[in-house]
Amino acid sequence: MAGNLLCVACSDARGRVILVDLEERRPVSRFDYTGPGGGYAEAAGIAMDGEHSIFVADPANHVVRRFTLFGKELGHLGLPVQAVPGGVLRDRVGVLHRPSGVAILDDVVHVACGEVGWRHGVQRFHRDGRVMRALLAHGDPERSFGAPRGIAAGPEGVFVADTLHGEVQRFTTQGRYVSSFRVAVGDAEAARPVAVQPLSDGRILVADAGDRPGLRLFGLDGRPLGWPGPEPACDRPQALCRDARGSLYVLDRDGERVQRLHRDLHCATVVFDLAEFLHDF
């Protein structure tokens, strides 16, 4: 999001981007896109930079696409690939394998990708498309990320929801590995973090799609924290973001609803229902 504009992405044989005015709590624009030659496209993670360019992960075509607010495509991130039926993409810097999460910090676009173990599962690009050095899982060039679905980048650092490994990895803004922590509370519980968002007070909010789907709160050191008061009724959360005032936005119901949590995490308000919008638009 940027300012009072919230961007939501969804797919229906093509990619779709919806812009919501949060002050008026209503959609103000929508655009669709297709793959090459009008073919199949998808929309996954989405981010907006300071110049209001929109970056959308297109898993079907192994790229992150860049648009203006009005839907004009400006280019894409990701080296060309020859994805033939039954073929295997090369695990190398600059190649995106079904990208799913996008985060922007200054001029650097961070992309979480991969559906299996992928050494270059978090790629970095300059916003103009130039390939940069990828992040290293646990700082080790021989280790792989486990199909990370979510990523967040800000002054606190870069946080990766390493989904299949059930953990969150933290990096500096320059890309150096710092630490990691498990999301599962019990040893017998399988966690599947799909989104992560650092809070302004140093805590970390994680959306877990594992055995106990819901929101989890951690300290910066990875210590599980109790929820401050009644937990909001978030149903299968999928994505998270934060505005300049510290309010949090949760995409839940498998991607159909956006709720706003105040910075104290005590209260939730529905600001957008995707199902109602698509029915009325």
C-alpha cells in the first residue's frame, strides 16, 4: 500500500489488480492482464513503490510485472526462461520460479519464489530490472529456501516467511543473514508461515496456514508472545501489510476479505470484501 491506496491482487485465468481507497473504503480502480499472446496469467504477491509503480508476482509466467496505477505495463523482473512442459527451471540468480511474494525497500525489489527447495528462493532486483545478488538461506550458499510465500522489507530488515521449513528468516537491509525462528508453538505442530510483517515496536506478526491457521506474534528474537487482549477473528489469513500510521491490514478468508487492525492489535474492521466487489463491479 501507499498513502491511502491499498492494492489487492487476485486471479481468474488472468491477473487482476484492484485499488481500494481506504479513506472512503471503496474500490476506485481495477485492471486485468494476460500472459504472452493473451495467454494464462496469475497474480500473487503485490507491492507498490514510492513512485506508485505496482509490482505483481505472476507465478504462471515466472516473472514480476510492473504497472502504472492505471494498468499500463512498464516491464517485468526476472530473466527469460524456457519453461516447456515437463522442463525444469535452472536454480540460478535472476530466474524466478513461480514467484509468490514481493517487497520493496528503496530501489530494491525482493521476490520470494520456488515451489520446492530452491537455493535462489529470494531474489533481488533493482526496480529498473537489473539483477542483484540473491539472499542466502541461513547465510549458507548450499542451503535452500522452502518455497517461501511471504516477504517484508523495511528499516527493521528483510523478513522471509520460509513456508515449508516453518520458520521466519531475518536479514539486514543489505541482505546479510541475521537469525531465524520457528513459527510452530509445539513440537508436534506443523507451521506454514505464508506472510510476515514487522511492527513499529519491534514485534513480528506472522500469518500461519499450518495445523493451527491464524495470526502469531513474536518478539524480534523469535520468542512467542501472547496476544494483547482478544484475538481478532481472522479466518485463514493469507497476506499482511502496514500503513504509515502503524495500522495493519490482513487479507483473510483465503484471499477474499481485508481487515484493518489498529496498531494496538485490539480491534478489527472489515474494509474490503473482494467477493462483493467482483459481484458488483
